Amino acid sequence: MRALLLAALLTASPAAAQQAPATLQQQAPATLQQQVEAKLAEAGPGVRFGLVVATLDGREIVSLNPDGRFVPASNTKLFTTIAAYELLAGIDQPDRDGATRVLLRPMRGKAPDVILEGRGDARLSSAPNCATDCLATLADAVAARTRRVGAVIGDSRAFADERWSFGMSWNNIPTRSGTALGALMIDGNEAVLRIAPGAAGQPPRVTGGDYMTVANEAVTVAEGKTALEVARLPGSRTVRLSGTILAGAAEEVLRLGIDDPAHYAAWRFTRMLQERGVRVSGAPAALYRPAGGGAALAEAQPVEVARAEPGPLGEDIATINKVSQNVHAELLLRRLGAARAKPDVAGGLEAVREMLDRAGVPERAATLADGSGMSPYNRVSPRGVVTLLRWAAGRPWGASFRASLPVGGIDGTLGRRFAGGALKGRVFAKTGSLTAASAVSGYLLTARGETLVFSALASDVPEDVRATAIMDGALELVAASR
């Protein structure tokens, strides 16, 4: 009988022979790769994901569309800030190269003009409570020197006049996310409007934003909800405020972009001088490179009165990565170009490419158009990002760079993500979000203390799909498996 049974098994059809292994495969537990793919599949059809998770020595644990090209959004800031750590000297020293200067230029038979000369400082502040890198320091120095001046001229010629990088969406320009930039700028180049409810049926009270003209068409309502909208056309200083604000509601704070940063700085400095009793006879003006439409300067050589010295660039890099500060990132890109005597976007991108060559990242793995990630022209691959992050981890400044990244559930743009799970305090990563795109890349610590490098990118994401939550879930699966 046993012989007959064995013969029957040996002569069974190929289909029957393959059935048993298939059944066994269905019963086997899913691999980590399969679990991650199943998690990402929850997004539904149409969404493109790319994911690479690797060890520090380069062994890939999970790989999904590793060489696909995705919109990185603010993951672009990884490239800019890593390039700064690699290529700029004195990251941890006071930023003397970026110091803003104030000068007096003699004018024959007239009061001297004031020249406010920017060199790429992203942190110069006119806030009343400013403690360091303050515009007030420069205003005090001028007021101590003279009581009469001509015009205040904002000089932004240290960089080329490229106030927006290539691909900036026009609808972002009026917002703080898309505000213009230049070698001279103050207060993040933002105008702040404070809106408080009035009596029911009346317009709200608007304060601040004196640089703008506000067309207040909003209404205070006794019932309903606050739903305010602001609109400003690029190139215009007129802001249209509409919508509703609920009576008794808290004050709303709106931050608006400014299109002419050097002129705004000159306008603000004019007011500060006047507050100190200095008579200013001319209108504020601006100079850009290439010059055109700005004030003409007299031939007499200016005399430096004072300078405002910002803190170390490393501190600004932490701001860029922690809160995803676009303007600071764009200025840093231009600083990279200026260090090579090419103070423009193209020069900055050449510097980034030099860094990527050192890191071994192929050109197709990183094609960039700006320094912040606001451009939809940027394309990177997950494997390219992981290659860069692995290389950065081994550099002498690698630990400082990692410390600049948001920490899951703790701070920055990751302050609310991973807050309730096992990865709280164990993810150090840069986030990114743009229309139909989401990204998160960095380092994570597994339950056993192993450091992994990862890049998760998503493109073509519908509005009703929570791609970030799905990618976070995939990372949690990886961390739990190690």
C-alpha cells in the first residue's frame, strides 16, 4: 500500500505538485517588505510611494521604487543644509560674513544718505524685544552720529536680484511661505496683521501691517465662526481682507509676504530713525543687483557707522530644519554661491552639486531648482536621499547636523507626529509637504538601539489621502521589526 501511495505522489500532475508549496507560502508570515508594501497600499490607487530604509553601512532593509524620482518638497532643505556644513567654514562661529552694515554717504550740500547694506543675514530683527542681531543697534548708532539724514537706501546688491527661486507658485507669493528674499531683509520679510473682532455687524479692528494698505471688507458676526481670507496680487501692497470674525473671539494673527525686501527694510529703518529724533528728508529707496529702478548713489565713499552681527550659521541651520523656514533656506543657498563668487541661485546649486558628488549621489538622484523645496521642479530619489544621509552621518559635523533635525513627538515639524508611539524621541527627520507631495527622511533608532537611515517620499497624493500617517505607520513597522 505504501508503495502504491508513493507512486501516486511521484506521478501526480505538475499543478498538483505545486499546490502544496503554495499553501505553505500562504501560511508563512509576511516579510517586512510585504508588511510595508501592504501598509503603503492603504493609500489606494494612484499614489506613488518611494521608500528606502538602510543600515549605516548601506545594507537596504526595505526598498520600494528606490530610484523613482519624486517631488521632495521641504526635504530639499536637507541638501542645502548639508552642503552648508560641508562647504562653509566657521558654521559654529559668529557669522561675520553675513553682518548687516549701516553707512553714511556724504552728499554735497545736503544731509548724508543712510545706506543699509545687507550681506545675506536671515535673522536681522526690528522687534521691540530684540536681544541680538537688532536693527535698533544700527538705528542707535546713526542717531548718535547725526540728527539729519537724507534718504535711507536699502542695499541688496550683495546677491543677484532673484527674489524667488525657479518654480515658485504665484499663489504662494503673497504668503509667508513664498515671501521674497534678498541680501537685505528684516523680520523674515513678513508683514504682520492683527485682527480683533468689533461690534456685531461692524468691520474688525486691524492693526499692524502699516507697510501695506488694507482694504477691510470683513465683518464681525454674532453667530457662526471665524473665517477670514486675505488676498494680495504679486507686486501690490494692497491687501484685501474679507470673510467673518466671531464677536468675542480671540485676536487673529496673519503673516503676509512682502515683494520688495530691501525697500521694506529701508522703510522700517526710516521710521526707527524718526522715532529717535533723526530728521529724514528723503523717501526710502532700494538697490538691487543688477541695478535698475533703485536710487543712484553719490560718488563719495560711505563711512561705516555700525554693523549687526548675527550668531553662528549653525543656529540658523537648526531653524531651517526644525521649523522648515523657507526664506532662510533660500538665503543659505545664495550664501553657498557667494562663497564661490557666484551669489545667485545657479551658484548655490553648483555648490550643492559639488557636495553631492563628494557624497556619491548620482545626478539623476537629485535634480534641484531651489534651496527650500517650494519649487515643484525639484526631483530626488529615495536611494539618493539615503545615500546622502548615510554619508552625512560619517562626516565630522554629522552629529551636529542630526541635532538640527526635528525629533519625533518632541519638537519642530515632528512635534505632533510619533508622539504617542514607540518612535517618540527616536526619529530625527526632515519633513516635507507640497501640493500632492509628502516626504520624510532622516534617521531612526530601533527598539534595540540600531540607527537606520530612511527616506519616504510620496507623489500624486489626493487631498483625501493622509499619506504622512501611512508613511509613519510603515516606519513604525520597520522599527518594531529590528
